[in-house]
Amino acid sequence: MARDDARVSRRELVTPLVAFAMTMALVCVSLSAQDTSRTAKPQSEAPKTFRVWVFSDAHVGTDKNHGRDSLAEALRQSESGFEWDIALDLGDMSGEQGTPKDPEGEEIIRQFSVLKQHQREQIYDLSGNHDRNGLDEPRAWWWRKWIDPTGEHTAFSHVDAAKRPFSIDGTWEHYSFRVGNILFLMMSDINEPSQKIGRGPLGGNPGGVVSGETFRWWKRMVEENRSSVIVSAHHYMLKDTTVASGEWEGMQRDANGAWTPRYHGYFPQGTPQGASFLYWVDSKPDSGAFESVLAAAPSSIDMWLGAHTHTAPDDTYGGKSHIERRWGTTFINAAGLTRYHTAPENSVPRSWLLTFTDGSDEVFARCYLHSSDFAPQGWYPKFDRVIKLSKAFKMPGGK
């Protein structure tokens, strides 16, 4: 009996000691976990992203004449189909072959009003060739009045510059804004002042144009911001970058060998040989000014976003697709939202979504189809691309 009593006593002593040890171990684990949580993010927390929706060539008046609201339809689809933080409008809101007029501007404002989840100021705009006014009219009066990126004419455009999520610096012709370490450089297309016949009497002048002032601004901004991720945007692509952006590639020859329209109208008095690319810089034809800067310093900019040439997603005319890489820069043709402003085989309403991820040097690019004529409406996965940046993206505010 004595041995049994001793055995019980020892068991009664050991059991509380074991329980106490286990409790202390759990406390230590808990404290350790608390310390770790102060220094490390939960594994379930996904990296933050910034999404840029890129669209162009709504040609609102043209589609409206066919009973389609090209801009409003795309805005509604974007708000129901995917998320975006800002949008870039790369021009050609107008569908006029002559010069744009107030009624089309009023219609554009009506279509912008369908936005429910975003403010108008989250969309950053630049002018395309169809948004130009005539040579004898005030410079870009229509586009400045109704589209108005700087908020000069809020009563008409409903754009309040103070509501921009990222404030702009510059003028209607060229301006910049920053998102974290991304520098966006926005350049509008203008009339070429050396030409005597321009949009209006000519009906159309499809060659892209920037002033010497805009080019020098762009070059200075690139040179002074080497530490930034730089995204340049203009209505036109640079020469020989994306589909049909080579000399004479906007045209085609008929059975008699004469030049006729292919992607763009044929205007012999204009610049038909350069119809598909940025042709005039500082009044110099086929200057190659931007191309020379990029060739001399590859990867000076990360992306060039343009539009103007409407065509099917799979088109590779001239041996080039809608997204190509040259001089260390990725070029994307984002045209366009219209369904009726070009030949039926080229009328595939589409846009792009670019997703930047905090801490990553890769951007996910996706093509969105706004109709089911070419393929089912929605994402077109064949065009999914991962774009390499020169440096990792950093979210605004160091988040």
C-alpha cells in the first residue's frame, strides 16, 4: 500500500507540472506570433495593384448616327466588367470628317454622364486628329471646350481640375501627372501649321503632328526623370512599331495601281504616306525625332500608348501586331471603341487594361472586346501579355 500511495502522489505531482509546462509553451508561442505580426504582413494579404484602363477612338458622332452610343456603352461595360483606378482616353472623341461642332460635344457630355462608380476626372484625355479644328479657327477650341483636361471650361466639360485624383501639370497640348513612381506624359495631336490645306477644306489629314515645343518638353521630361517608370501617350504610334504603322501602310493600291484607303482616308494633299504614324514634329515631315531619342537611349521610356489605326485584334499587317517591343519600349495600339468609323472588317470595338502591382517590375496587359462581332464580348485571352518595366512600380504614398 505504501508503494501504491507513493505512486499516486508522484502522479498527482507530475500531472500539474506537465499542464503548467504546456500552458507556458502556448503562451510563448502566442507572444512570439504577436511579435511576428508586428513585423511581417499576413500571408493572405495580396500585393496592392493600380489599374489603368486605356481606350480611344470613340468617334461618338459616327456611331450615334448608326444608333450606337460608343462611349457610354464602353463606360457601362467597364464599370460592370472590371475594376479600374484611372483611364486614359487617347483621342478621336469626334467622328467628324470636317471639323467638330458643339452638338457632338453635348452628346459626348451626355454619354460621360452614365458613369456611376467613377468621376469624370478619373479619365485623362488627349486630342486625336478628328478632334482638331480648322487652320482658320482658334486652336483646338472644340476639344478644349468639351473634353478639357485642364478644367478651363468646366461649365461645358464638367471637368473640375481640383477633383483629379492625380493633379496634372501642363497645358491642353501637353501635360504630365504622377502615380507613385509612374510619370505619365500626355501629348495631343494638333494641326500642322506649315500646311495650307488642313482639316475642314481637306476633309482629313491623317498624319500625326506635334509641335516643336511639345517634343522639347517630352525630351526634357524623359531626361530629367530617369528614376521614374515613364508612360508616354499620343494619339498616334511611332513609325514601324505596331500594326500598319509603316510608310504607306495606311493605304493600298487598287487594280490599276492607284493608292486608295485601307485603314485611313486617302487625301493626296495631306500626308497619306504617313497616315498611320506620328509624321510631323516641329514642322519637319517624317522627322524620326522621337525614334532617334529612343534609339540613342534604349529603355528611356517604358511604354508608348497610341491608337488611330482601327483594325481587328489579330491583324499583323506589315509584320507587326497591336503590341510590340522596340528600343526597350513596349508599344500598344489601343484603338478603338467605334464600330462604324472604318471598314466593317476593321471595326472591332476594344480597349486595354494595364495592371501595375506594387513592388513588381511587371505589368499585366489584357484586351477587352466591347462587342461579340469578332469573339465573345469580354476578355480576349489570346492577347494577354506580361510587360517588363525598367524598374519596380511603387504605389502612391509609399503604401
